[in-house]
Amino acid sequence: MLDEGRAQSALGQCSSLSYHQSGAESLPFIKSGTIDLVIAVQAAHWFEGQAVWQELKRIVRTRGTVAFWNWGRYFLIGRPYGDAVLRKYVSHVDYLEPMRAVECHDPSNWESITRLEYEPCLEKLSTGVGDGVRMSTRQTLRELEALLRTWSCVHEWRIAHPEARAKYEGGSGDIIDSLMEEMIQAEADWRNFAKKGDWQEITVDIETRTILLLARRRGE
């Protein structure tokens, strides 16, 4: 990603952009009190809470803003049985580090702390509750399968089970193959479609639970 960013910047002659790889808890290449806006997307649950907020206090100038945006818990809208299968597999967290809460750990140095959340409704698209960001998409089951294979817990499962090769790799199947097969069997029309067609072309509406945390740096 660093190489791609630098290449795109060079093409666009954006000489003011710079790229760094670093942990969020220590950013020594950033001068104190120089940052107006910090954004972390789908990353804040990995941060060490106290340490990262101490570093943010150092680098963000007065009235500067921090925005943490996370999402998770996929809802297969209108597909309660398929969704239940997905929930069952996701509940096996043996290979998933516990997710830390996305919250401000240093309220004495921050103000206007705002947490916006959205919780989808499984029954119907865009009928969930909350004032957070709504994220929805319609995907084929092929696209959903590919997305699930990018999850860190799936990556860790594959490391722990090198003998279980995915069907697309010519193997007999891995945990995602099992999940997709069970999911298809759980929904009657999907099951019937799979008997005569390519189940990977079935479409499903998906919404996710989202959290947006905002905070503004207090003055000294």
C-alpha cells in the first residue's frame, strides 16, 4: 500500500504527501502539536488505548480532531437462517484477538466526545437504529465468500490448519467452504437454486454495525 500511495502521489505530483509505516502508539516522525485531523478506519480496535491517546494528545494541536470509524457484525438482511449460520461461525473466536473498545481513554484532554452508532435490523434494509453511518451493499455470494477470506481470524485459522486447502485451490475445503455450504443449505430458495445453478451468483443485501468516535483536543 505504501508503494501504491507513493506511486499515485508521484503521478499526481503531490509532493506535499508523505507516507510512513508505524504503530499508532508512537509517531516520532510527527512534531508535537502539528496535526489538525487524525483518521483511523477499521483500525482503532487494535490500538493500545492509553498509549495511543497519549500520543494523540502530543501530536494534535488545540481544537484538532480525532475520528475513529469502525464497522463489523455483518447482517444478511432478510436472510435469518443464513445469517444465523454466519453468526455461528463468527462466534468461534479461537483465532481472533479480543477487540478492544473503540473509545476515548483520555477524556481530560479531549472535548466534544461523540460516539455515533448504527445497528442494522435483520428483517429489512435501512431500518436499523442509531445515528451512526449506514453501510450497506448488495453482493453475490461469490463476493461475500471472497470478503470473508480476508478476515484476520480466517487467516489465523488457515495458518493453524495448513492441511485444509480451499476448494478454489484444489483442496477438499476449508472453514469458509464449510460456512458457505451450510449457509446455502439453511435458506430454502438458495438450496433449491444451488441444485440447478451456480450458487455463487445468488445476491444478498448486507448491512454492518458501525461506530464513529469523534473527539476534539482541548486547549492547554
